[in-house]
Amino acid sequence: MSASEATTRYVEPDKVEAVLCSLLERETAGSVADFFRVLADPTRVAIIHALSLAELCNADLASVLGVSESAVSHQMRELRLLKVVTAHKRGRMVYYSLADSHVTHIFLDTLRHVQEGRNGA
């Protein structure tokens, strides 16, 4: 036992020990933070919302969001790297969808949380 461990006192040592045994590794915590960073940009949030409603191609996403196709492409690159969306080609067009149900649930839970906060719940 190190000197710092010997002098560390906890109010509820059993709970602290359980937490210490279960804490995320820094790398995993960084990956989670990266995922939530996606939601820090209104354009990416709009893209995720649109894709929670339907699979869409780059051109249709641009039209729906009122931004350029290159702006959508730029955002999609980041969303693909973070495994938030998947892409597949149909002919010349690339279609995007949310990567899995976890992404949908995280987005919809976050949206509900924000909406409840606005409604005073």
C-alpha cells in the first residue's frame, strides 16, 4: 500500500471501491466523449434527426437541411469515422443511415431530455 493510499479516507469506502473497480479506462471515456461531440454541432444534429426518420442520399439531405452537398459530405465524413452513420452506394448515389439502434436511442433520448427541459418537466 502506498503512502497516499494509506492516508486516503472515504466516507463510504465500499461504494468508492465499487466505483473504482468499474470506472471506464481513459481511452474508452475519450471514445464516449467523441461520440457526444457529434451532438455539439447543429448541422450534425439535423443530419442525425433526418436519418432517424429515413435513409437519405447526400443530395436529399442537402435539400432537406438547406445546406450545400459539400457541407453534408464534410459532416458525413466525420459521422462515418465515428461510426454514427453507415453509407452504401446505389448506382451513382451514396445513401446514408444511422449505424445502429444505439445511435437512434441516444439521439431520441437526448431529444426527449431537451424537450422535457423546455416544458418544465
